[in-house]
Amino acid sequence: MTRIFFVRHAEPIHSWQDDRTRPLTNAGLNDSNEVTETLRIAGIDCFYSSPYKRSMDTILGCSIHYGKKITTDERLRERENGIVSNTREMIIKRWADFDYCEEKGESLNSVQKRNISAISDILLKEKGKNVVVATHGTALSTILHFYNPGFTYDDFFRIIDYMPYIIRLDFDGAINIDIEELLIIRKPYL
């Protein structure tokens, strides 16, 4: 069995303009200690992350605890935002049509395909291991939707304020056989 501990990043500075370099708030940095505490005895074998600073910084303390490096994968990055704001109505529209994307944006289908490509590679390479994958709210939601098509925009809105958030998925080969939420810290987003 392979266990993947998906970690949605802690609270970032939302006003920071560059998505890739957006840092965590002081509260987010403190909350990342909860990630380390939650995973302290999980026997983590390896760490993967989106290349975005907020994701890497959320699991940095945990990787140091285990003495492991963080491998970044561009496919684990967040959805490319378009020129339209992330309103509730726009989010529902994207979930209603996974192929919809606004100008300069990325569809949820595209996000899901590249994320699942990365997860499939991790499942092959790290078979039988305990793996941490640091990711983002929309990216993680498309992953959860892939393994459970009943995961919808209602579930997305449920977890949108969870920063950080840890959910463990257990796999037999490429088949998801169990799921458990391990850490929820609420920080208002929308």
C-alpha cells in the first residue's frame, strides 16, 4: 500500500502579486508547524511539492524533521488564473464545465490531467512508501474529484478555507482504497 499525504499550503499573503513567490503569512508559518506535528510519526519516506513558495514552505519543517529533500514538480502547480476574478459564480461555472477556461486561464480539466499525471508517476516510483505531496486548493480538489467523482464544487467550497489541510489517500497500485482527513486549520479565503 502507498500512502499519499496531500498537504494544502498554509495561509499565504493573498495581496502578493506573483503567484509563484507568494509567501506565507506569519500565522501561516506558525500553522506549518502543525503540519510537522501531524506527520511527525507517519514515517514519511519522501516529499514532493508544487514549485510555488507557499507549498514548499508549508512542508519545509516536516522535510527537515525527516532529513529528506523536497522534490518539486511543475505539474503539481496551481491553476493558471485568467483575467476574471475568482468569484463564487465563476468557480461554480468552472466546476459545471471542466473544460471551461476564461481568457489566459486554465480549465479544471487541464489542471486535473497534469496533476494526475504527476500523482501516477509518484505512485509508480514510490510504490509502498509514505509520501507527502504539497499542493494547492484547486489542484487538490481536482485530484480528489478524479478519485471520487462525487467530490463537487460544494466540497471545494467546504475546503477553501482550510489552510493548511492534510488529507491522506491510500492506494493499492493506482486504485484509491481509503481516505482520511488528518488536519484542518480554518483561515477565511472567500
